[in-house]
Amino acid sequence: MVMKSTIEQTTIKIIDILKERNQTITFAESCTGGRIAAAFTAVSGASNVLNGSCVTYSNEIKSEWLGVSETTLIQYGAVSYACVEEMLVGILKMAHADYAIAVSGIAGPTGGTADKPVGTVYIGVQQKDEPPMIQHYLFKGDRAAVQEQATETAIRFLRKNL
């Protein structure tokens, strides 16, 4: 018997809850590069709840696909509360989903600044027609560790707020 990881168990639980409620989920990922979507699609039955997902790595794509305003990107940057808030609105609209996760951050090893060091990540969860819940994190470790922590934190954050 193979033991399932905690994140896999959490993902299965989310899928089961959404199936029970006849609800759907979508993701707008930047620094996690599709890892949240991969965690869900690794579970049989995810197609019942996952409408789709976007990896919006560049500012141009965040703007074109998700409607993140250029003003937000200039004033606050892609790694910000404001950007993740607009990513949530855009992906919920695009995917016609009931829930969304959006993530933007600096995985490193380059890209960090004094104000936003490597490991800075904003994670948001939103239910359609409800206000977003967005948290700021400062993860430690190399690029892979930051991406893994952001992915796991996002999945746990969603589970906590279902």
C-alpha cells in the first residue's frame, strides 16, 4: 500500500468537497509554473471540478489574459497583493469557476530586491461573488523549495477556506 502525501490527501479532499457541492476550481499561476494544476490533475476525478488553469508568467500575459491593469503592474508590480487580486478576478471570469487560486512571487535565485526579496510570494483564494483572501509569504530555500512551499501553501489555503 502506497502512502499518499499530505498535499495529495488535501487535494483529494478538495476535489471531493467540490464534487459534492457541484462546484469548480481554476488557477492563475505565476511563480508556481503550473504546479498547483499538476497537483490536481494527478488525482483521478479532477476533471469533474477543474475547469482549466493559466500559467501567466509575464506581465504582458497577466494583462492580456487576466486583465491585470498596466497601472497595477507599474505601481505595485507583479508580485503584489493588487496583482494577485486582479489575477483572481480575471481567472474566475475566464474559467467561469466557483473558486480560484492565484499565485505570484519571486522564486529566485535572481529577481529579488530589498523590498521584495527572493521567496516573496502572494497567494490568493477567492470564491465567486465573495471578497478575495490574499496572504503575503516569505519562503526560504532555493527556487525549487520556494515553488514547492508556495504550491503546498496555496492548496492548504484553499482547503481551509472551502
